[in-house]
Amino acid sequence: MLRRAGGNIGVNLAAGALNAQANQIALISTSRADITSQQNVHAVAQLTGSATAELGAGAMTNMSGNVGVNIAAGVSNAQFNGLVVH
């Protein structure tokens, strides 16, 4: 359960095959910063049927802070959440 959670929260939820997900945070003291992410999937996949990914109703009720959520279903989905704090 994520209800009433607080702070820096990363949630990755996937169904299927070859899904790539990332959550990154950089805490810095310089005036400039970049976050770079590269996700590569080099494969062949065949998905028969269906894939479903979901969060239940109210799963994120009363959350606070930096919240990054990735939800993917299927084949070869790439998702990224990045945050720079300075």
C-alpha cells in the first residue's frame, strides 16, 4: 500500500515482456545538472494473450512529496522518471 506515504517515491509496475523502467534522483550543489538515461532492449519477444498493469482505486491516496509512477503493459516499453534537486 502506498496510502499516506511521503518523501521521494518511485513506483514501477509492469506486465508483459522486456519492459524497462527507471527512477533516478540527483542531489547536487552546482548551478546546472542533467540526468541522462538510456534504456536498450535487444531481444525478440512474442506475447500471446493480453497483459494488464494497474494500480487499484485509492492506492495513492494522501501521498505527498516527489512521486514518480511508471505503469506499462505489453512488450518493450521503456519509461523513465528523473529529478534534479539543487
